[in-house]
Amino acid sequence: MTKSGPDFFDFAAPRPRESWSSAATDFERVVNSSRDEAPIQKHLEANPWILGQQFPHGHFVRPQFRFGGRYVADFVVFEMASCGTFVELIELESPCAQLVTKNGDFAEKVRTGIRQVGDWKDYINRNRQLAFDPVELGGLGLDEVAGIHATVVVGRVRDVTPKFNELRKRALTDSQVRIITYDNMIQFLLRRTLG
């Protein structure tokens, strides 16, 4: 059988042979020098395994997934677990973004990220065929979907407050949206280096 187009296996993100420590240092350098998410997006597109490794079974990472005629997910991570395939929708926001307002609400960039991934999840849930359609037809090319999750990456750990932690815990419970900082990703890589 000849392959007619790409499928999610074309987005494999194998671990690199080089040191994870140097990869963590390179990623931290990019994050530290970025005023917005664009350079980080570019770095992660060149090193997709960094995102894939943030999830237990995230071995496939698809950048810039366009769907619904108006949506573009920064990344989609496919988690291939024994209990099924999970789709993780990733939205990158600025590493310089404020996290919480003086009134104790999520700041604008965080709200924007939550709204975007929520819209994506809603669209895919309403249009489940999108998950099964071939990649060349704008789908995810999956045989099954056990669940759809969402993560917003925004800000730095120095800006995390108890109020932010309270709000992100509520977002995870109420909307099933995980919110992490870029430092969470960096620390994950460093822990893997030391482990």
C-alpha cells in the first residue's frame, strides 16, 4: 500500500543524542532573550522533542496545526499511551507576560491563551471527524482519540504568586486547561539531565 500523504508518524520527535543539559541551556537562553513567543516557537519547531518530553508519552509533535478555517494551534502533541491516544493542544504566549492583574484575575495574555485552547477543544469535540481525517485533508490522522487536553505556556516563575497558583488550579479543574511557565519546561529538562 502506498502512502498518499503525511500522517502523525511524520511528526516523530525523538530524543536527541546530544546532552539534555546543553539543550536545556540553549532553550533557557532563547526564553531569556525573547520578548514574545515567536523565537520560542521557532526553537521548539527545530527541537520538537523538548515539547514532547513534557508529556509521559509525547513522542509526536506537530507544529502550526491549522483547522476549522480559522484556528492555528501552535503545537499538537500526540501522546500514544497503552490506554489510547491523547491529543494535547499547546498555546505559547509571551514569556514576558504578566500573569495576574492587581484585581486578582488572570492577566490578558493568560486569558487569551485559555480562551484559544478552549475554542480549539470545543471545535474538535464538535467536529470529531477532524481527529480521524488524513493529515493531507487537514485532519490529525488518528485511528482513535482517548482524550483532548490543553496547555498554555506563559510567563516566568518569578511572576508566579499564590493567587496565580489558585487560579491555575481552578482552570485545570473547571476547564481542563493546564497553565505552566517556561521555567517549568526548563526545569523539567534540567531534572531529566540530573536524573
